[in-house]
Amino acid sequence: MTKFRDQKIGIPSNYADEILNALANRKSFRRFLSTPLEDTLIDSLIADCIGAPTACNHQMHHFVVVSDQDLKRRLQKISGSNDHFISASHLIVICFQKGWNHNKFAVVQSTAALAYHLCLSAHLRGVGSVWNAGIGNSDDVRDLLEIPATFEVIGVICLGWPDESLENTKAPRRGVDVVRSYGVFQRPSDHVYPLKSSKKYPYWRIKNNDNPYAVHDPQSWTLGQIREWRAHAVYAKSPTPGIFVSRRLGSEMFHEVSSIGEISPGERILEIMPFAGSYTVLLHQRLGIAAELHVTDLSTLNLDFTAERLRNERGTDAIALAKAMDSLRLPYEDASFDAVFMPQIIESLPDPWDLVQEAFRVLRPGGRLGLSIRNVNSWFGIYFLRQTGKGQVTNFGPYRPIPVSQWRKRLAKVGKIEEEFGVSPIPSRIGQRAGVFMLRYSRIWVARLRKLN
């Protein structure tokens, strides 16, 4: 009998390696050229993807192809973000018929296999793609596209000729030794994230805005867990202009950046834990060419993302000197910076005081520490307890708003508070500076401290 390995069921190894390498290089695109794709090409992509296996061969999937510009804009509005919905040539709205084979999510697995098969086919044909689960209210999508209630909408794939004028590095993957174990389950502890104790964790009980098992308090996380979470979650998006800036809260950032004060020619500025570089871009705008910007984070992945974004958003001459932190130890000599910037970091770490002390260590005498803190004694503190804190942990990592009054007293013992103000005193005044009375009750407390010695 012919052994399986001797059967001619594959393709020559040299071709196989070439194809597999090409597939491995597939990456997501969120910027597209204006040239539309032909409908015949879309049909070819779908014909390719339906060759993937489905549970019991029932083939419960359906694809609604959207190219009308008005419909794309309405789908983008429903999603709440996803500007690439508009620039993409075609949107493929993915759905499947409900009411059969939900056990082990077989129908979901089947549809997901087809969806990625479509992305791979697009990649081999030179078409850019990105898969989106964050599509907003699926009922609104269903109503807009006249999808029957018997079909579940689970995602959208954007397709178009990719705009490769900006850098777009493939998102890094966890190592094989992290995601694979032989015989029994084994996984490095930094790659297993904390959940509240429970006998069971039913999948159906976990939702984005209602996750009873999520742990938001960074005191319950190790620094390694926070590092790995942030390092991989930052690649939830591409490092393109404007990403990871909240449409509602983004106006607060300009006030936070102002906390470092006036910048003189030749100064050395350090930003701690930029995550995705949203503040870094604003800092670079303030610096000009006469000052030197440095960034440091827990992972080199965040630094790579920030550097790529800075080049895309500020030009090829935008340089931030980057070094990874060793735990919470800053990789710099004593008294080596004129200003240090820490936006919304203190409430995001298990041992934040260690980092504050490190910030003062690397400041020269008379140097400035600019920081901001999300305040629990504010309307946002209440909102966090009732809403945000009951959902899933964000891509930025765990955090909890903290009492500004306590931290103000603590900080005043190690530095002179030169300026302080509140931002977003009430929900209807997001991004506005608060008066003296509302300073300690605003969503954000911003301060500039001067190192005394």
C-alpha cells in the first residue's frame, strides 16, 4: 500500500516554500488607492474562499458585497470608527445562517476559515485587505443591508488596491514556543492574563461592554503581563496618522502635552510609555528641530510601532531615540533629561511610584516632569465604575482612575508643583480646562513639577 507521504497530493517543495513564504508575508492594509477593483475580481476572490471546508459541508455562509459610496459611509458611521470603510473599494459583509450547529461554534469556525481564505487569496493577487470585527451594532448593519434576522453578521473585510506610500510593517506574532505546547497545556505566565476567580468562564457571558471576569486593576497584573498585552494590542491598528486618538477625548491631549512647559533649543525630552505614539506626534510638533526627543517603553514592539507612525505622520526626518525599559528601570543615566512626560501612566501600573522616582532620577536639577492622571473623584470615576470598568480591558492595558488629591500630596514631597489644572470638568465640556474650583474634580488632572535638587 502506498504510504501517505509518498502520494503526489501536494506541489513540489520549492514551489510550496515560495507560496508559504508569500502567505506568511500577508499583512493588513487600512489605506487604499482610489482605483476601484473590478467586480469580476471580487467574484474570483469569493470563488477562491468557498473552497475552504465548512462544518458538515452545510455552507451556511453568505457574503454581501458593498461598493456604493453612500452605503460604505453609513456602515462606517455605524461602526463608530473604521475610516478605511470609506476608502476601500469594496466591503465584504460576512454573515451566516443561525439556528444550526452552534455547538463548539462550528458555523463560526467555518465562516472564519472562509474569511481568512479570502484575505489570503486577495494577498496573492496583490489586493490589500483587512478584517474587522468591530463593526458596531450588527442589527443596524442587518437593517441597512436587508439581511434577514436568521443570519448573523460577524464582520467586514475591506478590499482595495493597497496604498503603499506609507510604511506598514506586518504585526509581530508571538513565538511558536509561546503558543504551542506538547501533551499538556503550558504557556509562559506573562502571556496568560488575569481574570476574576470563577469555577467556569462561559463564552456567551463575555461581551465587550459586559465582561464579569475582566480585571482592570493593574495591581492584579504583573509588569510582564502588562508588557505583553500592550506590545501585541498596539498592532490592533496600522501605524498610520491619527490612530489611537479618541474622537471624543482626543482634545484633552493638547493640554496634557503642554504640561512639559516651554521647550528651549537643545533640550532633551523623554516620553515614558508612549504605547502607540499619539502623544509622541504632538510632542514632536512642539519640539521643532532644536530639541531632542527620546521615548522608552516596556517593549520594543511599542517603540517600533511608535517610530514607524512618527515617520508616517511627521515625515522621514522625524526621529525619536528609543530604548526599551528594564522592568521599571529607565535605561538612562542620572540627570540626563531636561523634561520627562508621563501621560496617564501612573494609574496603569502595579508599582507606579517606582517609575515616578525613576523619572526624577533621570531629570537634571531644575528639570520638569509633566504628567496627567485620570481622576476617580470625578464624573469619569463614576462612569468608570458603572460602565467602562465592567467591560473588557482596553488595548492600552489595565487601569483604574485614582484619587488625585492623594497623589498630589505625594508628588509635592519630591518636586515643586509649578502648574496644575483640570481638563474635562463635566461631560459637556470634554477637552476644556477647568477653573480652580473644579480642578480636583475634573476627569484629567494635569501637572508640571520641578525637580528641586
